[in-house]
Amino acid sequence: MDSIIGRSQFVSETANLFTDEKTATARAKVVEWCNEFATANATLKCELLVKVQEIVLGSCTELAEEFLEPVLSLAHDQNQEVRKQVASFVEQICKVKVELLPYVINVISMLLRDSSAQVIKRVIQACGSIYKNGLQYLSSLTDATDSAEQAWSVLSLIKAQILDMIDNENDGIRTNAIKFLECIIILQSYAEEDSMKREGDFSLADIPENCKLIRRQKLQDEGTNIFDIMLQFHGTTHISSVNLIACTSSLCTVCKMRPVFMARVVEAFRQLNNNLPPTLTDSQVSSVRKSLRMQLQTLLKLRGSFEFAGTIRNILMDLGASANEIQKLLPKMDKQEMARRQKRILENAAQSLAKKARLVEQQQSEQPQPREMELDEDEMERQRQKSSRVNEKFLTEHLRITDTVVSLVVEFLPTLPDEAPEKFLAEYTPIKQLSLPQQVSNIARQFGQQLTELRLGPGSAAFSKDPPMRPKSQTQIEASNTPTEPAPVAMEVDNTPEKLSEQELQRKEEATKKLRETMERSKGEQTVIERMKERAKTLKLQEITKPLARNVKEKFLLEAIMRILNSERQCIMGGVAAKRRKLVTVIAATFPDNVRYGIMEFILEDVKQRIDLAFSWLFEEYSLLQGFTRHTYVKTENRPDHAYNELLNKLISGIGQRSDYKDKIILLRRVYLEAPILPEEAIVQLVQLCLVDEFMPHGLELVKDLAVLRPPRKTRFVRVLLNYAVHERADLRERALAHLVTIYHVHKIVPARIDEFSIEWLEFLNAETPPKNIFSSDYGRPTPEAAWKEDTAKVCLLLALTLLPYKPELYLEKICEVFLETSAELKRTILRSLDVPIKKLGVECPVLLKLVENCPKGLETLVIRIIYILTERVPTLHPDLVRRVRELYQNKVKDVRVLIPILSGLSRSELIAVLPKLIKLNQAVVKEVFNRLLGIGAEFAHQQMALSPTDLLVALHTIDTNVCDLKAIVKATSLCLAEREVYTQEILMAVLQQLVEIMPIPTLMMRTTIQSLTLCPRLSNFVLNLLQRLIMKQVWRQKVIWEGFLKTVQRLKPQSLPVMLQLPPPQLADALQQCPDLRPQLLEYAESIQDEPMSGITQQVLDIISGKSVDVFVTDESGGYINPDNIKKELLDPSDIGVISTVPVLTSLPVLNPMLIPAPQPVPAPVQSDLNQPLPPGED
């Protein structure tokens, strides 16, 4: 459990860096369920565990590691159903995320020792799947980590535990253990040709040969041993019927998957059929025989049972099966396959016989011979050398200490002999020729040899208790048996009952010798210790020691602790890593500052790998702070939480300074999310880290997660996000706003506090100058401003606008209040910032529709802007919005601009009615209106208008000049005609055809005609036709139209000369008087057709053209012009209404006197310069 205790309570090391809304919702649910574990009853806990399992192991597997700790803690629950559900959770997690195996396997090992048999049975059922998935995962690792090695050790321990349970007193536990052993045998053996294939099969062949953690041969041997145990259990006489049936079924399954065991299983079934357990009742015997028959029938169907078909047939017949039934069960094979299998049977039998023959021959050839032993001189010499080395090393270490040498000299100087020994004189070397280390080594070597000869000192342990012996060689035996030499007494040993070869005997003897030496060495060491105790005097430390200096003690302490810290690898290999971590944790939490700082430096050297040690220390400090753990404290004058705060702050700053980018993000998330308490200093460090560009997105994400996962400090973290939501930096502000929306809308954390803050900043806009409250280093604006700037105003406005779509009933009302009271400049800023929130609200928002309908006084501009936003790029306007805007225009707001956004929703008559007011607006607004009406531009191209381009231009010409200024109408028609892609030649023809039918003729018709002729010169024939129709409508009675008529004639000369001849004499004379430049060409043309029949050219006409006659008919005092209002709106022929002619006018229109109209004559092409003449006076 230590590996679990050291892990997180909330998130894992691999926590997600980016969390979408779905994951956040799932995490919130799981956090809520985990919090209910503490108060829920057993039934509710099981239901909550099932829900958590569905979320973290189903839809959001990235949360599995994050919530592992709270689920696994329920393994200690008092209710057995909860513990069973935990076992189910661990089984499922090993299927979904098997990489978490090292963190959960200890729980399974613990639950196997549970007091409840029901829990043990459920755990054994889960172990089959866990072992298979774990074996696959661990064998796939290229580099075996410490956690993987520990996980494999625990798996092996679990396997041994379940193997022991085959003799458990509980019948159900034994049955489940048998099924588990069946899985182990299949996994730890090789698949063959006849093996049954299943999806997801795994065998030893799938384990890489270079796998360092798992060895194939070892697993295979272990599987074979387990199979032997199962066969032995199957043949016991005290086995119960349930266990016997389960064991029979498991053996049959093993045969299906691994036919190599077929022979032994068939033999076991045969013996079972012959000798059923005597403890079974009659009904149990019947059930066992029925099960045995069914399993044998299953085996007979397998192709791998071909060799044993005869044996199985006999057993089945004994069990009551008919020959016909047996024949149907035999697998179908062709002759070639049967021959191959029969040949293999014969080969196996021949090999078996040959092997038996060799064994018999070998046994006969080996005769028992007595063996004699002799002293092993080589081994004795090796023991001497080893003893000398140990003694020499021991003496060298002690002779380097000055105090020890002085004590030796003082103690033994009185006992020196009067004369030096010969050996000393032979080996003595003057001190002057040797250095000090060499002299020490020389003395140590001499003393060491003396100790070895006497078998004293630490080197005496190298000697065996008895002299080392070895078998006497054959040469020495023969030499000893010769009559010339006396035969030495040999040590005889008993012959082994089995006849073994010489090599096997020698190998066994070597192993026995090493074992004996090891045992004797240990006994020798104990003997030396006892001798030393006997010789040692009772010492008093006060007499022989003196207190060490403080710096020396501190040095020794630090060195000892560093040795503990540097033994990390050895402790892991020895399986005491958890105990070492606990020891280091207690030392770090209770020792002085220099020790604490040394351990902290050790952790920060490789903080990624030692983060678990840091967390263990952190939680130990927390336990001491809260009084959960009691240790002897080093007295300090600091506050009780000083040690905890200092540790956490140093850990955070060390990670920030020493880790790379990716590790820093992961580790800081772990520290902040898993630390039991976050002091204000740690939060300040996080706030400062958020200002770093590279860490900013992850820092704000962490602040958001802390607000969600740490409810007691949620207000503090929400305040951090609120400060960043009004920060001067745009990138910081945008991310903070996004996280605030998640907290506000999804998690609903302190919404009232967020509303209060946003409204407070929104109301700052009511002030004439920016308040001092919005200028602070926390907001990135340390310097106050004297006047409002657009960026500063947007900052105050942005939070409220961001939250507007999620609570429109509050924020829309506040924005309207601020809009009424603020200055004009800030009003424009508000209008420019409304696009995004209003689009998010949508046209169906009832609060918006109510505002549009009511439109309080002073908010007209705001409402119009909202209507514009709601209708922008919308193919079809919402009928409810159109209705409300129409009612608003009719009842409250008489400003026609309110109708511009909904033009596409108005009817044709409504558009024509508001057109005069629309064209009176600002020129830019009028341009936008016509873009909407004509569908010009990408934003208006999708709108469908009730008014076509033709109807629009005609409607402009029919606007009453008393209602709208003529100049505005002229500008509007010019805007239309400027859109050449819309107003093509066909559209212009339709427009002019409709205008010529209107009585009185529209004032701007001739101007539009001239402009159309300029844009489309090909309209010349069509315009000539219109001119003739205008003559029929007495165009000279409207002065402006008449002047335009003459200007058009001038533009179209000489094609228009026939049209001039159709004018009555008075009008012809007036036309020539106003346009004298037409006279020469008209006279020339008239004279050219005068002699033609039906030309209608009279002398009077010629005189008028030539200017000889000045008498003309005057119809009234106005010179022939009348007011257009007095003209009767009548047509010569009602059938001409709405007729658009496309043929030349001279041949299609009726005339008053055909005799007066000359036949059309070919005329030269118009001169280009005439087409570009200026417009009539007053019409430009």
C-alpha cells in the first residue's frame, strides 16, 4: 500500500494539460461522488463505485489515474460488498489501463488475505484477468523499471498465495483457485499445432526472448509444476465432488489449449474412472461420472487426441457411451493426415524405447565402486590466502589511526623479547627505504600472516570447521594399492542408492562442499565473536571516549543521511524502498535545518524521479502541523506552519528553476493539486508564474482546476481569475475569461461573487473619468489615466459582455442602465462591443425581444444596433423579430433607420412606402440600404427582397417631389445605375418601358434614359422607340421632360432625325429654336426624302426646318407647356399599357397621320462624341 499512499488524492502525474467541457463535467461528477463515500452506506457506496467506474474507465479514461486513490482507499471498508466492488474496479482498470498495474496490484494482494471468503473468491476470479494482462504488459516493456519489477514480484506472490489456497478449507475458494491455476498453466506454456485458437490468446511464445524481467524457461517450469500439482489434487481421495468436477473441467480446458498435456490428462481420467473417491455419495458419483463422460467426449473431438483415441474410447464405453456415439465424435481427417499422425506415434514410441534401452545399459555399465577421500591442498591454500587478505585489510585500516598505533606500542613494549626473532630479521626492511603507507602495509601483511597461522582475527572465518577433503583420483588409488608403498587409510563414504555418473557425483560434491563451507564460515564468525566477547573487558564509554565537537557531529550526521539518500537503488532492489522513504521523511521533518536543506537539495537534483519522496515529506509536515503524528521536534521559535510553508515554497521554486518546460507543467500541477494546504505564499508564486508567457495558459488552467477541486479556497482562486479578466494584457485576459465562463456556467462556483465583480466594473463607465480602482499593478495598469480610452473602457465592459449570454436578464438590464448614463464616446464603445455576446444570445432570446419591443427612451441607438446584429448574415429573418421591429417603428420609434436591418422581411408595399424616408438619410446609410435592397456584397447576397431591382428604380422615379427632395432622388437613382452588374441592359429596358407608361411622365425619366444610353449604347433603337411614344404622349407639355427629349435627340442624331420629323410643326419649330445645331442635318435629311412617295414632307415643314417661316401655332399662353398635374392621365389606346416593344419604333407604334410620317431611311451610325454630350441643364 505504500506505493498507493504516496500517490495523489486528486490528479496523477500525467494529468491533462488541457480540459474540455466534457472532461470537466465528468470530473465534477466524480469529485462529487467521491466526496459522498465518507457518509454513504454500503449499498450507496457500491452504486457510487459503479458510477465512478463507468465514467473513469468508460467515457473518460484520462481520469482513471486521477481518482485512483479515493477508490482504492475503500479496500479497507468494513462491508464485504464494497471490497468486492473494489476488486471488480481493479480488474476493469487492468483491462482498460494496464499501465496502472504497479499502483493497484498491492490492493489485490491485500484483499487475498481478507477475512471474508466471499471477497477472496471474487479476488481470485479477478486475478485470472489481472495476471494475463499484467504478464502481457510487463513482457512488452523494453526497459524494466523499479515499479515494473515490484509489480512482477507482487504478481508472483499472488500466484503463490492462490496456489496455497488449493488446500483451503472453503470449498468455493478451492474451486476458484483451480480455475486460476488453469489460466496459469495455459499462459505459461507454448501453443502447438493442434491448440485451440481463441481471440486474445497469450502464451510463452509471445514473450520476447530478450525480456530482462521475465524468463521463458522459468515460467515454463513453473507451469509444469503447477500442472503436476493439479493432477495430484485431482487424484486425491478426499477431494469433494464440486472440486473434482471443476478440476476435471480445468484439465480438459488445458488439453484443448495445450495438447502436450493430453497424455497425462487421459491417464488421470482413466485412473479416476477406475478409482473414484470413496467419500462421494451415490448422487455425487453419478454427477462425477456424467461430467467425466462429457469432458472425454470433448477431448475426443480434438485432433490432438488422435494418439489417445483408443484409451478414450475404452473409458467412454465403460461410462456407458455407445460405439456409434463414439464414432460420431471422432474428428474427420483425410488419409494423408491420418498417416502422418500414425507415423508420429510410431516415431515417439521408438524414441521412448531407445531411451529406456540406453538408461538400462548405462545403469548396468556403472558399477558401485568405493571412493576414498584426501585433503584438498588447493582449497586449504585458498582459505589461507583469503584469511590473510581479510586480516591484512583489517590491520591496515586500524594501523593508519595514530591513537591505535601508540596504544599498541605502549601496551606491548614491555613484553618484547631481548633478541629479535630470526624471521623478523630476515623480512625486516629499514624504515628509511619505505614510505609511510608502504611501511603500514608491510607491518599489516606480517601481522596478518601470523594471525592466519593461528586462525585468529576476522580472517579466521575464511577457514572451514573441518579440513577440506576431495575424492582421491584413480591414479593415486592405484599407486596406493601397490605393494611397494603402504596403503594409506582412506575415508570411505556410503554409496548412493542410485547409480550416478562421475560428473554428477563431482557436481553434487562441489555443491555440498560449498554449502558446508558457508555454514562453517557462519559458525566460525559466531565463534570468533564469542571469543572476542570472552577476551573483551567491560568498557565504560565515559572512560575511553570524549564528546565530539559540534561541527564534527554535524558532519557525521550529514554524511550518514547522505548515505541513506544515496542508497536509493539498493533499497529498491532489496524491497525496502518504502521503509527508506518513511525513514527519510521522518528525518527531514524532525531534524535541524541543515539536514532539511540537504534533503531538499537531494530531492531537487532529480525532482521528477523523487517527487514521491517530496510528497511524503510534505504530508509528514502536514501531519505534524495538524497533530496527527507526534515526533520529537527540534525546538524553534518560528510559527507552527513555518516548516510546511517553507518546504512547499522551496519545492515550487525549485521545480520552476530546475525542471524543463514539460516536466515543470506536470510537477507544478501535482504539487498544487495534491498539497494538503496551499498557503498564501504558494498562491502568490502561482499568480506570478501566470504572468510568464510560456506558462501562462497552463497556469490559468491550474488556477481554474484549483477553484473546482479545492472548495475551501475557491473564492481566492476565482478572485485571481477575475483580476486577470480585467488585466491589461489581451492574451491573459482572453484565457481568464474563458475559464471564468467554465466556472460560472458549467461548475456554477460563486456566481454571485462573479456577478458582483463584473457589475462593479461595468458601473465604472458611469464616471466622467476613469476611477483609481481600475489602475493597479495587479491589473497591469499601474499609472492612472486622466480621461477614458477605448481600450480601458472595453476592459471594464468585457467581463459583463462575456457573461451576458449566460445571464441576460441581469446583464442586459445593467448594460442598458450604463448606456443611458454614460458619455457619447463610451456609448459608441459599447455599441462596437456588442457583436459577439448578442450573436451568442440569438434572435430567440426572450429578454432581447422584450427589449426590442419596449425600447425605453434613450436606448433607440442601442436597440437599433442590436437589431442590426441579430439580422446580420441571416438568410431568413425571424418572423417574431420582424413583427416587433415593425410595431416599434409604427408606435414608438419613428426613426426609419430601425427598419433597415429588417428590409428583407418587409413586403413590397412597405418597402415602397418607406423608400422616400430612406433616401433622405446620410449618404453612407443610403448606400448600405441600396446594398441590402439590391443584394450587393457577401453579407447581403443571401437575403431575399420583396422588391426587385426594376421595381426599386421605378419606385424611385415615382416618389413625390413634395415628400422628398428631387436632389435626394437623383442621388438614389445614380446609386442604382452605378451598379452595372445589377442594372443590366435588360433591366434598364424593363425600367424605361414601365416609366414611359406612367402618366404624368416621371420627372427624372429622361435623365435616366440618357444615363442608360450612356451605360448601354445598344439601347439606341429602344430609346428611339421610346421617343416616338413620348411624342404620342405630347412630351412637350412637360418642360423638363421636353428638354430631356431634345437632349436625347441630340445624342442620337442622325438616327433621331426621323423622330424629329414626326413632331407637329409648332413643336418642331420650338425644338429647332432650342437646338439650332439640328437644323442643317435635319434639312439635309428632309430634302433627301422629299421626293419619295409617302414621305410626308411638306413645304411648310421645309420652311420651318430652313427657318424661312417663323409663324407657328401657339396652343396656349404658356407657349405649349402645361403643369404636369393638369395633364389627364389618359392613354390613346388602353391596350398599350404594360407593353414592352423590342422592334423598331418606326414600324410598331401607331401614328396619327401615316401620310405625314416618312418611311424609315438608313442613317449613318451615331457619332461617338454626340453620345457623350452633357445632360440637360438642371439635371446633373
